[in-house]
Amino acid sequence: MIRLDRQSATAGHWTEDQYRQALESEGASRLLFVIDEPSLSEAPTGVLGLLIAQHIHPEWELENIVVAATARRKGLGKRLLQHLLSIVRESNSDSVFLEVRESNTAARTLYEQVGFAQTGRRTSYYTNPQEDAVLYRKSLP
């Protein structure tokens, strides 16, 4: 997962400790979805995509989503998001929120395609390079 994170310029670039804490934290409800299809990947790990989300009742936060460069534009990101949305519905939650780099037009387009709406901005939220975060939310019926 860390190798995949590092290979993507637009990923959250979590540290190993942040991944470990996210997966081991008590009191928080987190999900981790991994798409592993070695026949489609040139990467030695076979991990093509991952998504991490946290349930903060009554909402979910999409914390990180990454798809390998060799697997992009094949619908994997959309599959990950749709799976998250089905879990959100099953948990009787009312929305999902996230932030994304302003320059990450591919991710922003995907979010908008599945029904997320832009709700705000955090100025200079990201570093290396410094960049605004665009906030999105999808409300569920």
C-alpha cells in the first residue's frame, strides 16, 4: 500500500505510522478496500488500488484513495467509491465528505461523476507543493 501511495503524485502520502494507526485505531470505525488483480498489474505487489474511509456517525470521511498509474482509466477508482457508497447506505449514514488537491482534476471529475458536490475550500491545505484543498460532499437519501 505504501509503495502504491508513493508512486502516485496525487495520493495523500501517508507515513507508514499513519497507515498503521488508521488500521489499528480503537473507537473509530474504518474501512480499507484493496483491489488486487495481479494479472492487470505490472507492480510486484499486485495492489492496483486502495481506499480508506472513517465512519464519524452520521457521516463517513473518505480519507485516502489511490489507483496505480498502470490501472487508471479502467474504472477501478469508481468501483472503490461505489463500494464505499454501498457501505455508507447500509450503515444508515447520511453523507460522505472528502478533500482533494485543487489540481487533481482526474479525481475531482470522478467525484463529480458519482454525485459529489463541491462545498468549500481550504486555502494552502496541502504542502509539497503548497495547494488549496477542494471540499466535496455527497448526501445520501
